Amino acid sequence: MEIKVIGAGLAGSEAAYFLAERGVNVALYDIKPKAFTPAHSNKNFGELVCSNSLKSKDVYGNACGLLKEEMRILGSLTMEAAEYAQVPAGGALAVDRDAFARFITEKLKSHKNIKIVSQEVTSVPEGRCIIATGPLTTDALSNDISAICGGRLHFYDASAPIIARDSIDFDKCFFGDRYGKGGDDYINCPLNKEEYKCFIAALLTAEKAVLHDFDKREIFEGCMPLEVMASRGEESLRFANLKPVGLKDKYGNRFYAVLQLRKENEQGTAYNLVGCQTNLKFGEQKRVFSIIPALKNAEFLRYGVMHRNTFINSPQCLNADFSLKTNPETFFAGQITGVEGYVESAASGILAAVHMLERLKGDTPKIPDNTTVMGALSAHISGANVNFQPMNANFGILKPLDKVIRDKKQRYAALAERALESIKQYKKSLQF
């Protein structure tokens, strides 16, 4: 039995290596080195496109740091390569890109159970396979995936920031939907005229993230960034994203402008800034949105992003084991599933391989629970979510602790300790 893995980015490389290390024959397909996507230039696999940083090393205070440790426990190729190619970067795990990609490529090419096939795959293969083609999946394969997924395929990622519920100042906001409909579905963050004008001024002068040319072609036709909308006139957001019409607090007060927050997960630990898709730099997002009184001390779990990003509507299409609901022999991994970031993509590759191996052995898939970052990401891509958007690792997506810990540092440490114990038990349960 040979498993096809399509795409040799971080997710595909992880999946291929994990399976091969456990005696499975893998055919790893990638268009390199015969061809390149608009984002790629390195002939090697596992190429890092935007940054050479894999984010924080802090296992007990940063969710991405914790995720990296979970991956190490499960035997991650990405973490092995990062250790080999690490360069000084303070508290971040940064790497020499070329050395990193070269390490991954040599590991894959020299493995006795991996066959490298340099060619474009234009349709989803029959039989058992893992699709890990990333945010720039070629047009032919994208079209086939879209058809298989019932048209539920997105070609750009225009996401609003997400903040932690317990960082919202509830003395300066109120629950309720427009015209009293829908119960308490939204948290409403009001602004008076002076606050609104201050917010608009900061929004218009904030520094924007630089887009690649291939991003520019896709995004702005499909979704208007908040700052672009604001540039059309000082009052424009009051009649669009921040309109106060139909909203009043329990005292009957009406407001000059209102930013709404919508629950992002079932636990209600994370909230989305509704309609606030933005291309501002991350630090600028925190500065600008913190002008809103209720969000003065907001903790950002994920910043808004705008870039080309082919991803499926995973909650409608995928099971928690990353297999296709309509064909459980086809698995997906990486950013195409709706995980956001280098490390998250690599982690999903490990998970897809774990579950593929379980299927080969005839075992029922064991999903890591959402006390772990890996389990929480699995839950994100498969749980009920009508407004599905890509998600990165953050503590807000983990199952809350059984006890309340007010101190954030202590709370994060407790979440991390619980996650590490859980992932160790998960590894034991796999028995391979």
C-alpha cells in the first residue's frame, strides 16, 4: 500500500515523514523543482515564504510555543529541522531558511520509504491520500477540490481580529442584537463622537502590512479592509461596519457608533471583531482597536490578516481527523484546512498522518482532546462554525480550566502543564 501526499510544504513534509518513519510507503508529489508558485523561489521543500520565525519558544506562556512542544513529543520533522537551523532571535525560534529547507529536503529524499515525484497534480487522486498543497494551490487542483467540497473553497483570507473574552471591559459594553432580535448573541462596544473620531484618525494613519503582488490581485476585489472603507469619508463606518442603528443598552441609551463582537467558539472564550477585516500591521491593530473603551486592555488571540489563502470550509467538509466527510480515504492538511501559520500547518500534517495510519491499521481515530493545542485546532476545523475563518494557535481555543485563575501568567502556565500531560497520554494511546 502506497500513500500519496500532495504538496511538500511543512504540512506535507511532516505527513510524509511521519508515515515513512512508521514503515508506510509514501509517494510525495510537488511541482518543485520543475515549477514554482508565485510565492516560492527555493528548490527545496519546507520553504518558509514570509518570515524565518516560527514564533515564541515559551512553552508555558505562549500557545505557539506550547504547540511546538506538543509536536516535539509526537516526533516532528519541522522541530528537528528548526533545531538544526536555528539562528539567534531572543525569545523566538528563528531559522536560517535555506538550511532549514535543505535539512527537510535531505531527510525526505534520503528516506527509504519515500518516493519523490516532481509533477503537478491536477485532481484529487483516487485511493488514500493527503492533500497538503497550501495557500497557493494550483488552479486545476483548486477547481477539483472546490467541486469535491461543493464549491466551499475560499481563495483569499480576509479575517478580523479575535480577542479573549476575559480581557473585555464589560463595564463599557453591553449584550444584545439589533432591534432586540437574536437574544444576547453580540457584545456591543459603543463609542461617543469624540471616541469615534479618535478611532478613525488612528485607523487612517496606521501603518499597513506589505502585500505580495499575488495577494493584491485576489483580495481587495472580495473584501474591503476597514481602513479602506474609513478612507472614503469620516462618517463612512458609522453607516457600515460600526453602524449604531437598532442598538441600545439596558437603559435605553443610543450611541454614536458601535463595534460588535461575535462569539468565535462554542466555549465563548474568544470573540471576533465583526466586520473589522484589516491589513494593518499587528502592532498597529492592537494600538488602534484599543482606542475603543471596552477594548482598552484587549488581549488579541489572533490579529486580522489579508492575503491569498486557498482554504476549504472545513467544518462542513472535514471530520475531526482531517478526513473528507464524503470520502474518508482523502485527508487534508496545512493551511488549506483553515489553520493559520507555519507551526499550525506543520502540526496538522502530523495529525493527518496519525489518523491516516490509524485508518491503515483499522483503528478508530483517536482525536487529541481540546486541552491540547493540537486537539483545539482539530476541534476548530471540524466544529460547528457558520463564520469559519482560519485560526492560529492561541490559549483562547483551549478548553477552559476547571478553576478560575485570574493571573494570566499563572493561567497560561496551568493550561500548558495540562496540555503537555494530555499530549503525552495521547502519544501512549496511539501505540505506534
